[in-house]
Amino acid sequence: MRVTMVGAGYVGLVSGACFADFGHTVTCVDVDPQKIAALKAGRIPIFEPGLDALVEANICAERLSFTTDLAGAVGGAEVVFIAVGTPSRHGDGFADLSYVYKAARSIASAMTGYCVVVTKSTVPVGTGDEVERIIRETRPDAEFAVVSNPEFLREGAAIDDFKRPDRILIGTQDERATEVMRLLYSPLYLNRAPILTTSRRTAELTKYAANAFLATKVTFINEIASLCEEVGADVQDVALGMGLDNRIGGKFLHAGPGYGGSCFPKDTLALVKTAQEAGTPVRVVETVLAVNDQRKRAMARKVITACGGSVRGKTIAILGLTFKPDTDDMRDAPSLSIIAGLQDAGARICAYDPEGMGHARQLMPDIEYAADPYACAIDADAVVIVTEWNAFRALDLERLGASMAMRVMVDLRNVYGAEAVAAHAFHYVAVGR
């Protein structure tokens, strides 16, 4: 099939490369000429394991191409995906749909023949209705259908998630469009990926509901971790005892400094705003938002306490800046709030991250950056593990401590065991233990 992705960001690029790998002919369109030039040259603007090789292989096979010419890419395409950004709107927190609607108008002007227009971007309930209205208003003669097909990709594991999905959600009640979408995803039949067909509005809400529920699990276990610290329990054992109940499951029950990233913060906020506008507020999700913000700030205070109640004039080594490992994404990363809190308390910050320092430098130009974890720890009064990169799981603790001013480790991801760290004369502070 001939497929066009409008938007060559994270979702559009990963989805486009995977569809091309299935054998479809895919064109990714973006308004940024520098991004398109880089992609044509084989330079990937994001870090996602395996994506560079996948893009290169499908460019070589002439199944994947990149352009800024939307009209040329859309004309003749059987399926056109809208995969543009929907950031939180400044001022009110609603999802900014201006890029989605602009894409819809451009697609309408360029369509030739029957076309299925698919919203892959995460959008509030009813967005598909407005996309359909815009296209019909722009091209009354067009033959098309608008479908919701939310993405469920985890950064750091996006390719595997796309090729081995838990489910494929298709939001449409148009039989012809349903058959086109089933044909598009037919290579996944071998993996027996369940295809769930719903109404368009149901599909749109399902994406928000899924992310809000996962964010709630993260926030719940973080609150239980705080309780564990006060009553002398171990949150990891609590989480294990909970997770073995198959009604609950063990995923997303890992205590830490709070959630971040491109999805949970903006999607939970957008769901709250949608629910408020509908007159049915989601109080649980509202609380999750507030607690998660408080959690990040509390982690800075945790570091200060571990350092004896003050970090003024002290050097704090931060290991891990991205919101999770195996990505370079700094959006709403806990490290941003933690570092800001420590700086407000008078600390000097030196940081290291395997992939995120390029983006971090743009957001935090006033901190120091190191070449590796050991250089980061030189003369530090405390080392803080913020992101659980594999590179931090087997550090030479004796080497790390030998160059530090004080042997203090604050492990916000519970990477280490207390006894192993204490054996190297560290004062060790974990989460929920």
C-alpha cells in the first residue's frame, strides 16, 4: 500500500519506518527542511534503539522516503496518517490541536481518489469529528474516511511495541475504512495481534484513559514508597506482593522520582481538561497530576536531607537526565525539577547521561556536564541516580567513592542494594526502603 506520514517526529518516524519494513511504500512529510535533509542523509534526530538501522534498510530498499512536499506525498496515497505534535496549550492545559487541523486542511487539498485519513497523534475526544468537518468543508467532492488509530509506543522499545503490539485500536464505523486498515496491518496477523474496532470517539478516549491509568499506578506506588519509609517497610517487596495478583500486575509499580516524558504529563492534563469541560471531572487523575509534581520537588529535599540538611556550596553529581533510559527525551524529566530544587538550595551540579546531554544543555546551560559517571563524581558531596540506565547498574563503587568529597549515594531508582553500597563506606539512601 502507499502510505504517507504527515509529521516525521517520534511517532511518525517510528511508525513510518515500521510500515515500510512491512513492505508498504511510505513517505514521511515534515515542514522542517533541516530535519528532512538529515533523514535523507541517514541522520536520525532522535535516539531510539534500532531505529537508525531500520530507517537505513528501508531507504536502501526504496520503501521509505522523506520530503517537505506534502501535496506530492499525499496525492495518490491510500492511507494518510496525521502524526504531528499535540503539546499542552500554554495557559489552559488543553491539547494544542492547531497542527492537526492545519495538516487536515493540507491533506484535503492534496487528496486524489479514495483516501483513509488516520489520526495517529494523541487527540481529545471529538477531534476526528472536526478533522472530518475540515476535510469535507475544504473538499466537498472528496471521497474519504477519518479513522482514529492511537499509538501505544514506549520510548526505548518503540519498534518492538509496533511490531508486537498488545492491541491495534481502530476507531471507525466505516466498513470500507476498516478493511483498508486491516489490510495495512495484515503483516501483524502472524503475531496474532488483536485488532479492536470501536467508534472513533471511543478510540480517542481509550488512549487517554490508558495513559492516565498507568500514570496513576506510578503515582500510587510512589505514595506507598513514602509510607514505607515512615513505617519501616520495603516498597519493592510491597510492589512484588501486589504485582503477583494478576488483577493488578507488576508493571509500572516501580517507585521512583515521578513520571515524565512526552505522554503521561500532557495526556493526563488533557484528560482532566476534557473531563472538566464535559462536566464530569476525573478527580483521581487530577490528584495524580498534583502528587506527581510534588513528588519531583520532594526528591530534591530528599537529597538535601541525605547531605545533612544543607547543600549550599556542595557539589551534587546527577547520574541520568532523561525521563527514562534508552531515550534522549528530556520532556518533563524529573531531573529538571530535582536539579532546579538543588540549585535553589545553593548546590553546584555536575551531570552525566548516556544520550540526553545534548538536549539537556539547551534546557540547563548553567550546570556542568561530565564525560562519564566517574568524572561526574569527582569532588562530589553526593551522587544521585535519577535515571536507571544500564550503565549505572554495575558501577565500580570503590572507584566512584574514591574521588568523591563525601561518600553519599541517593538512589532514586533503587538500582542498588543497601548492603552492597554500604560495603564501600557509602551513606546510602533509597526510595521506599
